Amino acid sequence: MSSDLHRSRTLQYLDAYARKDLDDVAALLAEDVVLRDWTIRVVGKAAALAETRKNFEAVQSLVIEVLQLHQSEAAVAAELRILIDGAQELFVTDVIAFDAEGRIAAIRAYVGRGDAS
């Protein structure tokens, strides 16, 4: 798979996530996807979608701004600014790995901070 396809699929995933579209997120995930962030780690599409559904239900709106994208042959790192319900701001880096078919095989999310002091 090409890194251009991985970049495109990463942007599709982030767009679907911001729209809170569980079906579109599901279409991009491999069956054995691993989802890990600063609070959870789950394995398998059903478990990842259950966690994603919880996140969607916990908020009214999500705005995801892509600050940087970095690509390798098998993964994309996306530095993000996420605005939750118009008030809470998170800075997150998602490292998204792909399988041989171009599906998302792993999402590792790391929380950070913005540049303001």
C-alpha cells in the first residue's frame, strides 16, 4: 500500500471521527485493530467501536484540526488539536498503523499540550 493511501485513509478516519460517524469509522478498521490511548487499551473491531461510541455519546461536538502529518511506509502520525463541545481543547498525536489491505490495524493516541504557557 502506498503512503498516499495511508494519508488519505488517516484523513478519512479523522473526518469520520469529527462527524461522530461510527459506520464510517468501522469501515476503515481491521478486524483485529488495537486501540490504545492514555486511559484504555482494547483489541478487536467490536471493542474499538464500543470505546469510540462511548466517546461520541459523551460529547455534543468535535472539531479536529490537523496540525501536522508525518508518514512512513506503514503508518501516519497525526498531530491534532481537538475542540470538544466548543470549550475543551486537547492536543493529541495519533499514530495510525495500516495492514497490508490498507485498513487501520492500530491507533495509538498520545495526549500532549499546546504551545501556550
